[in-house]
Amino acid sequence: MPTDQCLCRIIHQSRVEKARQTMPPNQEIDRLTLLFKAMADQSRLKILMALHQEEMCVCDLAAFLGVSESAVSHQLRMLRQMALVANRREGPVLYYRLTDAHISQLVLVALDHIRE
């Protein structure tokens, strides 16, 4: 008998209902899924962690990751579409930053979790 299953079959209807009632709408679940997919890529996660420290331009991020600026731009495009990063132009330089503190918190909480 598998150790990850109950030894008897019983449905606790009140628990099932509570889970259903507290579940966010499917649209929010879909957005959450996309958020975690965006953060599941090693390069994108490293970009987010670097931007947690301070804003950086594509050239900085490419040097940090040891990849081409084109590769970084591709990853930043996806992060921007997910509203995880934003940019600002200062003369010829385009700086990227995290859109808000929630992104840092997500990464730091996950990091704390895996370090337990």
C-alpha cells in the first residue's frame, strides 16, 4: 500500500468546501501560474535577484550573467510582460528595476524556504 495515501477512503466535505470557497478565481490562478513559470527560469531568477540590489542596464546584466545582451533582452522582455520589471531611460542608457517590493519578497521567502 502506498505511504502517501489514506488507509481508508473518506471525504471530509467541510474541508473540501472550505478549499473551494477560499480558492481564488481561475483567472488569478492562471496569472499566478504564469508568474511562477517566469520565475522558474534560472537566468530570469538571477536577473530578479540582481535587480533586488539595484537597477541595472542590459549591459550590466549581460556581464553579470556571462551571456549576450540579446539573451538578456529576451529574458527582460518576458519579465516586463509579466510586470515583474520596469525600465527607465537616462540618456542613452535603459535601466531596469523590479516593479515593486513584492517580487523581492517572493524570491527571498522562497530562498529562506529552501535553506531550512
